[in-house]
Amino acid sequence: MSPSALHNETFDEDVPILIIGGGPSGLLLAFMLEQLGVRSLIAERYATRLAAPKAHALSPRSLEMCRQFGLDVNEIRKLGTARKEAYWVNFITNLAGEHVGKLPYERMDAEVLNSTPTMIHNIPQPAFEELIAKRLSKSNLVEIRKNHTFVGLEQFDDHIITAIQDRDSKEVYKVRSRHVVACDGAKSAVRSFLGIKSEGEDSYETMMTIHFNADLRPIVKEQVGMLHWVMDPLVSGFIIGYDLSGNQVLICNFDSKKWPVESWNEEHCRKVVDAAIGANVKYDILSFRPWILSRKVAKSYRDGQVFLAGDAAHSFPPTGGLGLNSGLGDVHNLAYKLAAVHHGSATDALLDTYEAERRQVALVNSQQSVKNGKKIFGLLKALGTTDPDVDVARHNLYQTIHDERAMVEISKGIEDQREHFDNLGLHIGYVYGDKRIPDNASAYEPSACLELVQLPAIDSSYIGAESQEVAEMTYSTLDLCRFDSFTVLVDEKSSSHFTSAVQTALKQVPLSVAASISLQVVIKGVDFSLQPGQDKWDDVVPLNQGQAVLVRPDQHVLAILDRNAGTAHIVQALRSHLAW
């Protein structure tokens, strides 16, 4: 449908925000908007989501976002892979073959809780989507329509008319909304309709995802792990062990000239899976699909009142697990801004900061993903497994791993993958406005833990008794920040001064804004205190120097407030951010 076919004066339905796509980004955006009191409609192209697990790692930051908005993180942890079985990345000839080396999978040690209240967790993407969808099914502010697809849209001064087709009835209806958010995946129909181009590589490897069910426990035995990097030349990929008793995904790189995509069938999939397992095991091939390993970041995240988020805005290799989490970060950034505009506490210009802040994160994460992919495939070349003759390549593999001198280099090559499987710095260390490319994706400087906060405590019982300190890690600075309010962190000595400044600042904001903006003052020494030995927090957050910290609803610092500036600085920071 061309834009000219949409008429401004006619529409079938009216909703504040229309979300195209019901994947993890679209669902989480709708959930966050619901918590912020904004109604939305999700148009999801498919009647059912793809059963293959797809992405599997929810980063610490993604879980922090879930926690802020009231999603029970330990309920999420009950789904997916138990920590003790997801701890390692194994480098193997095949599952039943020889063990070549291993690395920790991301930061799942107890010490990581010094940096975040929520360590990484592995859960199949469909399970995460279903959990949020169940919460939304009880909502009066969110409607999900499955098997409804985007057709076209036309933008007007204060609204958008979007054509949606019911794929069952083939009928097309029109929805009027103030904003549209496209969360419709890497092949985004909305992005294509708007003509938004992307930067990056179109492709550099052809991959195949094979979803199968098999009980691998008798084969894996004690060599459990989240990822099993299989070095057999017929496979050249990795098994994601969502559930070693049944649910597995094999992602493999293949020569598309030798085995064209159209030649793949269940028989060939079985040859590849058999080579990856290395033993006679019963299993079913549930699905297989080819895809291109590529890196793309949209050149624009906004066109008028239409926004791109998640894979619609960026797609990059799965090497590093950064794609899904980047998308969840997008909607966390966008949700409070959309709500602020809809509630009248900010002008439309606030929404311009979405692209400015999130696109740089995608650029960094996409480059890291490509770097990870190139390094891991470079390791395979060092093993001599790239010979076009599979038998020769397999012989080279075993000859190489039995050569002591060669194993020294192989061990170095495996160690060189450590950054690939530890992206903590990228997950929780990004700062909006910072254009630098991190030297190392793993590097992150932790701050401190809190106590005596009147909030639900962090439940870290899944850690067990590994660390005596874990029991003391009951709160996080993130818990101080409500998703529907700006937060001013102050020291007890400066509390009366800044509390008065906040009250005066609220009187100076525009009348149209005053009723819908919220500022809360949280006082160190009254509302929270630091655990003993957490002096570093004072170095990072200079409250004891008579300053205060103004934090945005998405838990990012907006401004360091000087005592002498007081009210004027608060008003200036809010005005600049909310674009009054």
C-alpha cells in the first residue's frame, strides 16, 4: 500500500503507541510502557514465534532492567540453563571426542556481584518472550495481535496512520497513533518502507542453525558447559547446550559453494550433527535454517515519529551474545522518553537523544561481535581444519592436537578467545556520550554494594555457599532509582540543602510539566548506607564532597550537581534533557 492510499481523516483504531513486532524488544517495550502508564498495541507478523531458541544470554544489564521494572529475576532464572551447567565454554574435537581446552563463559563467578546485582543468565529467547507475554496478557494497557503484518504508513503533523493486514482474513485496517516503534527484526519491513539504509558488512560467512533434541548428558558427562565449540571440520561451529537432556542448537559455518543452501536437507543436517556429537545418539531434527553472518547498523534510528529498535535498528554476529541485549537496552532507553512525551513532562526533542545514545552502543557492540567471530574462525585455521577434503582436515586436526609444540600455540589461541566470552565491560560499562572504542570488552571497574534500603532484597541463593560475601550483597545503587522518576542522590550533611533545591526546582518548571514530572531525593546515611569496606563508592560518587548526583529514570547519570549551583543546576539539567 502506498502512502497516498492512507487518508488522514479515516482510521479504524486509535492508540498512543503502535509497536510493530512481538519479539523480545517489542514485548519488553510494551511492558515498560504499561508500567509507565502508556497504552500500546503490538502487531506481530507471525501466529507463533520460531521454536528454535535463538539468542540465549540475558546480560547483567538486561536483568537489571527487568529488576527495575518489577520482573522477578529469580523467576527468570528458573527458566533456562542452571548456572552450574552453563559455566564453561569447551573446545572439543566433538562431544564424545577429545577435550582441547576451556574458558569461563562470561562472568558467572560470585565475585561479579561486586559489579552488578544480577549476573548473566542463559534462557532460550522464546521462553523469555513467553514470560513477558504472560504478564502482558493480564494488562488493560497492552494488546497483542498475532498474525497481523505491517503494510505501510503515512506521517502527519501530530499522528501516524499505519496500515496493518490481518493475515488470516486478508483484511487491511488502519491504526492512528502518535508514535510507531519498529521491533520487526533484521529484515524490518518498516525500515525498508522508510528507506533507511544501514552501514556494515552485508555478509562474510554463511551459517546454518540446526535445532535438535538429544540427551547429551551420557556423552558430555562432567564436561558440562553453555557452549561446546566443535573443531571437527564438517561442523566448524558450536553447540549451545540450553538443556543437555534435550534442547540443543548447533550453529555451524559451511562452504556454500560445496554445500549450497538449497542442497541442505534433513539427511545432510544429520551428518553434521553426527559429526558434532561423535557418538550414536537418537535425536530429532526439529528445524534448520541458513542465515548470513553480517553486521548492520541503521544509519538513522528515527524518521519523524517512527523509531527503530532491536534487530530492526542493528544486527550483528552472535559471537558475544550482544544482539539481544543491545535491543533490550534500546527499549529501556526509549520507554521512559516516550512516556515523558506522552505524559507532557518532555517535548518531542527528548526523543532525538534516543539515536544519539543508543546507536553508538550498537556500533561498539557490532564491531566487537565481528572481532570475536574473526578470532574464533582464525583459531580453526590454525588447527588445519580448513582443508576442503574433510578427511584430510580431520586428520590434520588430530595430528595437530597431539603435537606438544602445536598445542602450546593452540592453548594461546584458546586463551586469546577469553575476551570473546567475557563482555562485562560492554554489558554494564557503557556511558552515553562516550565515543571511544573500549580497548577490551571485558574490562570494568566495580563500585560498591548497599545495605539498609527499604526495597526487596537481591536473592542470590542460586550462588550457594561459594562466597561468604554474597549474603551481604543484598542491594544495589540501581535499586535507588525508580523507573518513573528522576533521582537525586545526596549525603546526609547536604540533604536539607538539596531537598530544598529540588522543591524549588519543581516550582520553576513549566506549569504544563509540573504535574507529570517526578523527582525523588535519596539520602546516604538515611535511606541507604554503604557496607564496610566500600570506600570506592565515595570516590566515584562524590556525595561526601557536598555534591549530589541527578540520575535519569533509566539509571544513567544525568548530572553531578554542585552545592553552589543548587536549584539552577537542577532546572538546567532537566530542561536540557527533557527539551522544554
